[in-house]
Amino acid sequence: MALMQVNPTRMELTRLKKRLATALRGHKLLKDKRDELMRQFLDIVRENKALRQKVEQGIEEANRYFIVARSVMQKEALSVALMAPKQQVKLEVGMKNVMSVDIPRFTAKTRTDNPHDIYSYGYAFTSGDLDGAVQSLAQVLPDMLRLAESEKSAQLLAAEIEKTRRRVNALEHVMIPDLQSTIRYITMKLDENERSNLTRLMKVKDMMIAQKIQQDRERSEEAV
């Protein structure tokens, strides 16, 4: 706690009290924001963990299919089959505001709704395991996009939580204690000045009374 360099006046005391009230209100709002951000961050982390496990399982399944397909197909035939994709995917990126943090929202749209358009080759000269690999990747794509969205959201929320935490600590451990100490100092200084003024007024009053008594005594002596 450190005293601010201010003049110990009533006007300054009023101004500092207003600043303290604003700081206390801001401290409460920031703490509420930090707690809500933390709650949403933990929800996203739990979702992220489940999505990552699901995506890893899907990719692992697709790899198994690819390995089997490659073992029964010639390398050139496999490359030709996958050379020209038939389906097209368009990724749309939007934003969602969560506690003043813009987190991404990914939406994938295919050129057609036909589920068989994912196969860019004929079935006569390819293995059924290649179909399984392509289908597994097509099924895991939405989860991969959701995982990317979830991980980016977690990063942004973590950065905002850290920023909010620093602000809360600065208010709680620096600004608010400094304001309170300065207010106490000014209050004590004003009370001390008031006591000094009261003592000075009492002394002046005693001097005036003594002077009045002296004047009355002198008039009495002159009258005699």
C-alpha cells in the first residue's frame, strides 16, 4: 500500500471516494467475468477432450482401411483413384461473442448432398477398403472442424482469463488498497486540521474573554 501524491483537501477526499466506489464496482464485475469465463473454458476443455478422442479414433480407422487398400491395390491405381476429388467442401467461418471474446464458428457445406459423391473413382478396379477409408474421413470431418473450433476457442478464452485475472489482481492488491490508504490519510489530516482549528479558536476565545475582563476591571478602577 502506497499513499498517492494528492493534496489533503475535502474536494480531493470526495474525488477519491468516488474513484474507490468505481474501483470496487469494477473489481466485482471483473471477478464475475473471470468466473464465468473459467466456467465456459472448462466446458470447452471437456468437450475438446471428447472430440479429440473421437477424431483420433476416426483417423486411426481410416488409416487401417488405407493400409489394407494399399496392400491389395497397386500404388499407381491408388494414386489415380484419389487424384481428382469429386466432392467439394466449402468452409464458412463465423464469430460468436462470449463475454466480449470473439470465438470462431466453422460451418462446412458440400457442393451436393449426395453421400456417394465422396467417391471420386469407379468401383470396378478399387478395393472396398478404400471406400471404407474415404467414408471414415468424410464422417470424421465435422468432428475435426468442431475440434479446431474448440481448441481455438479454448486458446482465446485462456488469454482473456489471464488478462482479466491480472486486472482483478491489480485492482485488489494495488489500486483499491492505495485508494483506501490515501482516503484514511486525508481523513486523519482533515480531522487533525479541524482539531487544530478548534484549539486555536478556543485559545482566541479565552484571550478575548481575558481581554474583556481586563477592560471591565480598568473601567471599574477609573470610575472609582
